[in-house]
Amino acid sequence: MNEATIVHHMNTALTLVLMLSLPPLLIASVVGLVVGLLQAVTQIQDQTLPLTVKLIAIILSIVLLGPFLVGPLLQHAQQLYTDFPGLTR
């Protein structure tokens, strides 16, 4: 196992983490902005409302987008398991 393969696998793993976390983060940002605007317009001062709405939106996004997001994760895990004997020599 040389340094180039380690860097390649770490680069792939970090890119995968960024790709998998991007949709829930974008949804949480948009929902937080919309709820903040609605709170400013209606002058509702409840602090738990944005957190609750964002939590529900993130859970729904993970449930709905999970099957699409798990494909690259499984592919990367399968690639690591098939390359493992060569990596440990």
C-alpha cells in the first residue's frame, strides 16, 4: 500500500461525504430562510419553530433522497472491500 492509494481513497471518501451531506444542508438552509422570513413578517417570536420545521424537513429529505444517495456510498464501500486484499499487502 503506497501513499497515492491512501490519498485517492481519502479523497474519494471526503468527496462522497460532501456530496451526501449537500442536499439536507441546502434544504435546511432554504427552510430556515423561509421560516425566518415568515417569522419576521408575522412577528412570531417562537424560537422552537425554526428548529422544529428544519428538523422535519431534514428528516423528510433523508427519507425521500436516501435511496438515491445510498448508491454511491454502497459503490464506494464495495470498491474498498474488493481492493482491501491489495491494499493490505
